[in-house]
Amino acid sequence: MNFTVGFKPLLGDAHSMDNLEKQLICPICLEMFSKPVVILPCQHNLCRKCANDVFQASNPLWQSRGSTAVSSGGRFRCPSCRHEVVLDRHGVYGLQRNLLVENIIDIYKQESSRPLHSKAEQHLMCEEHEEEKINIYCLSCEVPTCSLCKVFGAHKDCEVAPLPTIYKRQKSELSDGIAMLVAGNDRVQAVITQMEEVCQTIEDNSRRQKQLLNQRFETLCAVLEERKGELLQVLAREQEEKLQRVRGLIRQYGDHLEASSKLVESAIQSMEEPQMALYLQAKELINKVGTMSKVELAGRPEPGYESMEQFSVSVEHVAEMLRTIDFQPGTSREEEDEEVVLDAEDGSAGQEEERPDALEGLH
């Protein structure tokens, strides 16, 4: 159904009155504000009834003002700017009334009632019947139409209803839908807030578990370092014992070599003696040479004495065991806290108890 817009003669201030009326429309019911008008902390205005409807939809468990048990308050979001409005135990009745807007509404209604300053009347005119206003609604075709279209035109076989009735019904449905949508938005915002808190909790728990994991591996590294130090001490002691024995043999052989060299020098000098009588008096020297040649020194180190292969360490099985370290699901936070406390109290004794059996068998 096509239709055009027709206007009655307008006064000079009609446009200003229209603009003023637009500023006095409630965003919930889409009607002019009805007293009392409440002002939200974000400076937007609502009818108290509409504000209460939105508040009740966002806080279904909140007790009404007339109830015997009054809740501690509630919250909802402004339908205009989504600013969160926090109420005290009085609920919407605790919001301040906007007397200025109420006075403006009174003045507007007084001015609108005057014939010389009446609001510009707009009527949708039927395109097929130019002199007829659009005053009924075709329920079958779901379009506005005029009376002549119903009697003689395209909608004569359709079911119709008065235009104001459908208008009020649809505005009521839209108002209810807006209230439900606002309440739904509040619930979605609450879910988003909860999920943001979950994200923060995940970050906090992850940070805590990383600290605990670092502590566990630092403890394990401390055990390895301690065991390495013990094995190095054993190796150092064995090295010192072998070196002392071999160096003692070196000194013994050196002393024998020095004495033998001196005896050789004496024997050579004796052999250079030209007089046979004096040479034959060197019988004692011959005995010393014979005795020295028969001296048996301490045995040399057995073959392989210098080897230190017996101190080799096999860590393959320990490395394989370390690679199997993994998280243990189901460990509660309380149990982990108790483990940390016990570790701190036991000190080094606790570290020895936590040392893996495989580390004990490294040597």
C-alpha cells in the first residue's frame, strides 16, 4: 500500500516544539517521560516505571519495596550509554528525581494544548484516495490503509483493526522487547565479566605453577650438583693416593740412581790406579759394586695402574628417567603448599630424602 504525507498549516514554532518533544522521549517506552522522571548517574533520564522494569529484569531476585525483606541493592545498565548504574537498598526509588525535566514537560503540555501553538499535525494520506487519511490497519496484509480501501479497494476482503490499537500494541511489544534486550545485554555483560575474571585467575594460577615448577627443577639441579661434588671428591682422593704412591717410587728410584752413579764414578777412578798394590786394596769397592747391582727396588705400578676408567659414570638411565618427568593431574593446591612448606622445613635433609634412587647409583 503506497501513501503520501500531508500536512496541516503550520505555525512558526511547530518545528521547535517537535525538536523539544524528541528530547522528552523515554528510550524504553518511546513515549514522553511520565512523572516521576529519575536521573541516572550518567545524566540520562528514564520514567521511574521504565527504570524499575529494567532494574527488575536485571535483578530478578531483588525484593520489591513493599516486601518484608529488602535486599542490599542491585545494578543495571543505562539503555542509552550502557553505563552501569549501582543502586542502594531502596532500588529505583533511591534515584534522584529530575524536577527540571518534569517542569519542562508541564510547560510543553501547556503550550501544546494552545490552538496557536499546537503541534504540527501529520497524517499519512492514502495514495489511491488522496482525501482519505490512513486510519486502519490491515491485519491480513500487515500494512496501514484507509477506510475506502477496506470498503471498495484492495483490502475489502481483509481483516482490519483500528490504527491506534495496533499502534499501542506494537509500541508495547517493542517496549517489552527493549526491556528484555537490555536485561539480556546485562546478563551477557555479566558473563563477559565472569570470563574476564576466569582469564585473570588462569594467569595467576599459571604464574604460580611456573614458580613451583622452577622450584622443583632448582631442587633437582641442587641434588645433581651435590652428587656431582661427592663423586668429584671420591675421584680426587683416588687421584691423590695414586700420585703419592708413584711419586714415592720416583723418589726411591732417584735415590738409588744417585748412589749408583756415585759408586760408578768411584769405581772408574779406582780402575785408573796404575799401582797394582794400591788397586788391590780396593777390594771393598768391588763388594759395594756387587751389592749395589743386586739391590732390588720396590715393584713398579702394575700395568693399567694409571687408568681411571673405573670412575666413569653412566647417566643414560637417569637422563631417560628425567625425560619422563611430567605434570601430575589432580594435585590440589593445598597438597602443593604442604610440599613447599615441608621442603622449606626439612632443608638439606629433605633434599637428600628427595634424591632419586637412580642418582645414588651413579658411581
